[in-house]
Amino acid sequence: MAVITLLTAAFTLPADARGNDPAPGPTQPVYSYARAIRQSVWVDTGLSADRKDGKPVRVAADIIRPREPAAAGRRVPVIMDASPYYSCCGRGNENQVKTYDGHGNPVRFPLFYDNYFVPRGYAVVLVDLAGTNRSDGCTDVGGPSDVQSAKAVIDWLNGRARGYSARSGGHPVSATDWADGSVGMIGKSWDGTIANGVAATGVEGLKTIVPISAISSWYDYYFAQGAALYDGGPDQLAGSVESTSAHAHCAAEQQRLRDGAPRNGDWTQAWQQRDYVAAASKVRASVFVVHGLEDLNVRTQNVGPWWDALAAHHVERKIWLSQTGHVDPFDYRRAVWVNTLHQWFDHYLMGVDNGIERASMADVERSPDHWTTDPVWPAPGTASTRISPVASGTPGIGTLALPPALSGAAGTESYTDDPSRSETDWAAAAGQPTPDKVSFLTGTLTRPLRFSGSGTVTLTATASTTSAHLSAVLVDLGPATIRDYEGSGEGIKTLTTRSCWGESGPGDSACFLDTAADTESVGFTVFSRGWADLGHGGAGLHGGPLTPGKPYTITLRLAASDHIVPAGHRLALIVAGTDKGLIVPPDTRPALRLDLAGCFAQLPLVGGPAAWTAATGQGAGQGAGQVAEPAAAPVLRSAPQRSSAA
């Protein structure tokens, strides 16, 4: 029998979850979960393109809210998760789906938000995106329909849209008698992506969002500067989540998705519609970003530009960066997560002055279950530092130096794309010449070297064929124990015991399977990556065939990261072609020559050039000296191809 740990306060019933103190503390579980009001409302979205009868598209919102505040004439804020996954795929580590009784009334609300927050005076609203579960319409994978599905519910909660008691017909339903208009959106992956998209509309009433492993630009989910990250496109993803009823009438929308998102990697209007970064100036809500640094599904290319844009527009923000892959923080830092999220919603939705907005901005996992904090992120003292790759006496193996590089030593390097090789293969042979890559290494570091934020690698390359993909990865060469982000749990293992977070009810338990870190010992860690199609190096992300023998210069965006290369380890910058399992190969197998005089990296180093000099012993223009073969290292498995934003 599974062991269940109960982690909830004793139930009492004072007048108000916030108490009557002039400076209230955290909200308390004072309302009855068992007596909570459960209802479903269908909200007009204003969309009608898929309806031949001209009737508006309605989306389903399942609601659970405490009964006592409304009876006393008090209104409550809303925590909302808008998702396409409530019937097809499930949410959380246990893949929970919504359930209903024989009359269609909601019974189970996936995840712990209802169990924990409803007794504390919040309503929880779970929205089926258009075309999914019990909603009308068609999903358009992060486009106007998806975003409007959720935005319309916020408008309804604020009295600006119409809601009804039934999907077709029914009587009007208002929320203004129980909802105070303040909404916080939360969700992992596609759900968190919609939170980003809705925030980028500037909708009134949305006070905060908590996007977990979320997309900020759907182009960056499917492509890296023209190089395809997945074999399929958004039309396939739409087909995997649509309801049975939607399948019958959404073929035209799927065709629009195929037409608008060609597999050639070009920037189109469809991608522009799904780029929330471009609308960051409209964001009024605070933003709590949570992401796995080794997430190879929604990769951290979707963190850096969004975070930087929010910072540029002075949006209140906070960030957690874990060592996991595509994992919810409830499953890798549960107690701290629930407490932090509680404080976050109390402050931004309840107005509790608990200091969360003045606390450390960034929490970063350094090793499994060991976290550090920073007052801002990127870390204080971070400076973009130019580092030059320099040829050595061994072809395929070079060094890294502060510019200017040693006179006459820049040189050229060559390699041939091998789609059967991955970044883990390259890293395992970082100090060995191999035909599929070029490595540039430091000597053994005498001091730690910390990377915090986003960087770039600029390459001047000549290809032998009409197409070529480029990869650049940063590798920490040295032993470490890390979360096994390539394992089935992407850094966690699920236990047989359960712990409880809130109040349970018939058909909706607050008790969830516990988890623990799934770790492995490695000899190297790939901590940042960038990919591109060489033919997409021009402005506007519109590509074309290469002219063999002609040099092209392109700047690859490295994924946002925060990593410390310890003293005693070495740093490697590896440049290669197809990264097996992470980008799709080009249609040719080119040989490439790098002109190192036109190659450099801009790396986000804490302490800037001075930190580089202190760690490597180099001054400007000094090479790294002799490049030694790294010690034999355990080889990480090649990363599996991810194909879903779930």
C-alpha cells in the first residue's frame, strides 16, 4: 500500500482567508473544499470562422470556487489554466484528465491548484482551448484562436464577454457576482505558452502569469534560424489534441497551418502571429518564468528572448531554472514550489504584502536538489565577452582566447556533416580530431567560470553543397553528477508514496505520487546549444540555396543558460553539422570550412573578460597553450527526438 503524507493545515472556518489583520499574512485554508461550487460555463470567443451556421464559437470553462465568500457578498480572484490537453493527454506527472458526473458536471480538476487554493479563497478555472474537449472551434497551435480562447474567459470574468450554461443555447451566466476580476494564468508547456500569448495582448484583469516550460515564439519551437527541429509541423500537433467533433470540421484550419508554416524554415505571417516576444511591450502582468535548462522539447531558446524583452519593458518578473528536462517544478522541488507559488498568487492576486516581489529574482539548480539564488538575472556582473577560436597544430582541435587572437594563428578548420553523430558524441571526443566536428578548448581552469544568460556564436563558413546546417555547443569537460535529463523522467523518478497538498474530495484527490531526482555520473555536460541553416543567415529569416565554395557569415543564437564550469574542468566550444535527434539533417551532406578570422563567440560571463583571464590564465590575445586529451568520460545517451509540446 502506498504511504500517504498529509501536508495541509487543520481545517477551520474564520471569516476571511486573508484574516482580519491590517497586514495579513498568507491566505489560510479556511473554506470548505467539499462544499465548493463546481460549474461549467461556455464563453463566446467572438470567433466564428469554422461555423457554417454563423453561430459564435464557445469555449468551455470548468470552475471550482469556494461557496462561503459569495454567500457573504465577497468576490474572489481566479487562477486559470487554459489547455488543449484536458481530455487527450492529461496534465502532470500522472497524466490527469478532467472527469465529469453523469450530468456533465465537473468532478476532477487536474493538478493540485484546486485542492490547495480553493480552500484559501481562490477560484480555479480550467479552460478547454478551442477545438479541444468540450469547446467549439479549431485549435490553431498558439495562434489567434488559441489565445482568444483564453482571453475571452478573462473578459467574461471581468464582465466584458458573454457566458452561457450550455454549449449550445442555455441561459446567460455572469461571473461578476463572485469574481473580483483579478486573474493569474499558469500552466506547463502549451498551457504556459497560452499564458504568454494572452499576456502579450495586454488584456485588462490579467495580473500575473506563471509559464512553465513554455514557448514564447512558435517559430523557435519548430526551427532554429531555418534549421528544422522536428520532422512535423503545427498541423500534426493540432491533430493530436483536437476533439472528435473538431476532427469533422477542422481540416481547413489544419491546411492553413500547413500552408502558413512551410518546412523550409522561412519566417511567415503565421510565425509572426505566434511570436509573443514581439508584443512584450503590451505585457501588464508580472511574469514568473520556470524552465528546465536541459529541456530538449521546449528548448531554452524560448526563454532568453522572452526574458530579455520583458526586462527591456520593465515587467516585474522572477525565474527558476532547473537541471531537468520538460518537467513541472511540482515534481522536482515540490514543497518549495507550492510555498513560493502560494506567496506569488497571494501577492499579485490577493494584495498580500509578503515581500515576494522583493525577494531574489532567480533560483538556479546547480546540482540535483542544490539551488542558489541571485538578486537579478542574468547574474550581477554578467558581461557579454568576445572569445575567439584559434587554430592549433592539430587539425580539428583548436583553442579559445580573448581577442585579438595571436597574429597569423587564426587559420581555418574543416569538417563534414555526419547526421549519425550527436552533441554527446562530439563532447565525448572533444579532445580528439574527428571528421564530423571541430573543437576549441581551454586549458584546465584554475578558477570557476560562470555563464549566465544568452550568448551567440558567429561563424564564417564555406559549404561544398547547396545546403548546410550548423551546430555550436558549449561543453563543460569534467566529472559531475547531474539529473538524467535524457532518461524517461527527464531528471525525475516517480516513487510509490504520495503526499497531499490541499483538501481532497470524491473523485478529486489532493494526494500525488512523490518524486526524487534521477541522477547519473557524467564526464561532461553540454550546457548551451545553438543551431542554424547556413542559407538563412540573411535578414528576415528567408533562406535559399547556397553557392558551393562561397563563404557565408551567420550568427547562431545560443540557448539561455546558467552554468558554472568549475576549477579543474575545461570549457569546449564545438562546431559541427547536424546534431542527431535535435535538428533535422539538410538535404545534402556538405563538407564545411571555417575561416576562423571571421568566427567568434559572445558569451555571457559573470565578471566578463577579467573572469576569463583569472580562470584561464590568459590575457588578451594569448592562446590556451597545449591542448591535452581529456580523461575518459562516461558517454551520455543521444537525446531522443521530442515531438510534442505537452
